[in-house]
Amino acid sequence: MKHLLIAILFLLSWSAFGQVGENYVLSGTYKIGVQPFLFAYDLNTQVYDNANEDKELKFRITDTAQQISVYSNSKIVIAQDGIYQVDCSFNLRCENGGDNASVDFWLKKNRQNITGTNHTVNAGIESGYTVYRTVSFTDFIKVQPNDTITVSMNATNATIGISLEYLDTQASPNRPSTPSSTICIHKISDR
């Protein structure tokens, strides 16, 4: 009898804390289940021509998305407020070496820099070599409905041939293409 009473109390407390329906489990103020998300990438090489210039990066192909959209290939509009995780990855190519250059990547919200989102990589190489570097980072940002997010890039020296390089499919062994840029955004909290 004691175990039956504990089981009934457990079930009653579970139904008070959670509800299942329409792909959501509600618990307090947080929604677990289908949340806004975006996965987008670019299959074009993005060349960086001018040193010390704020260049908006492109994400021309949206693979999958819900309540987050890419406009004009670079402006990401988030429909729902909350805290979001933003994961970016870039295939950085440097050639014509011999000079050092710092390359910065950062996020902007509504055309304003977001504090704490700058990531710097040293792109300098030895003369005569072409180097690929995977640059990736994760940031957490708070947004309001219809905020616009962009990703920017800057290099201190453009003479070393900096680009975000797209690589087509490869053989021996067969492997998929390498996007020049990828971004994944998903909501992690309402607050």
C-alpha cells in the first residue's frame, strides 16, 4: 500500500510539472521540443580583398530552418526572443605567405558588434605555401523578435591571399565538398 501511494504521488507531481502535446513538453517557463533553429552554409569561395575592412560573410544555402531565416545571403533574422547558441565554422585559406595577418570573426546584432564574440586567428605562413585552417567558434546571444544577426570578418593584411575557400568533392577516398562557411543557430532558453 505504501508503494502504491508513492507511485500515485509521483504521477500526480509529474502531471503538475509537465504536459505533453503538439511536440512540446512544458515545464515551468521552458519549452522542450521543437524550438527555432537554422543550419546554413555557402558553396562559394569568399575572397577577402581589403585589409582592415568589415566584411559580412555569406550563407547562401539554407539546409534546414524553423523560425530563423537568411536574407540577402548574410542577414539572419530570428523570429522569437530568447537565448541562442550560434556555432560557426569557416574553411580559411591563406596563400602568398611571408607576412603575418590576424583574422578576426565576430557577430553583430542589428548592425552593432556583440561584445565578447570576437575570435582571432593568426593567418601568417611561410613563403611559398598555401595553408587551410578550420576556424570554428560558439557564442551565446540574447535576441528579441526580428533581431538581425550577421557574421563579420576582418584581416590586418589582405596581401597574403585570404579567402574562405569552397572545396568540391574529393576522390581517393571519396569525400563530400567542404563549404566555405557554415552556421548553426538554435534556441536554448526563453530567458
